[in-house]
Amino acid sequence: MLTTIAALGALAACSGEKADTKRGGERPPATVTVATAEPRQFIDRIEAVGTANALSR
């Protein structure tokens, strides 16, 4: 059964049609925002919120 499902999935993936024709045509290129990477100071702060009790069994 699992082999049959895998074979049908492989056949569906190899349909021979372009992906754009299935979605209704070509889309415009995606907008990309570019920024320069720069180092920043990061302060790691941990605050205790409550009390935890360890249980041993």
C-alpha cells in the first residue's frame, strides 16, 4: 500500500507541465530588501519568574 502511494506521488510530480501554467500564469519577480550587516552589542539578560521544584521518583 505504501509503495503504491509513493509511486502515485512520483507520477504526479512528473506531470510534464510547467508550474506557472498550473497557477494561472507568470508572476512578477519578488521584491527584495537589501541591508548591510553590521555588528551590534547584545546584552543577554535572564530574569527569574517563579520557583521550580524538582521531583524525584
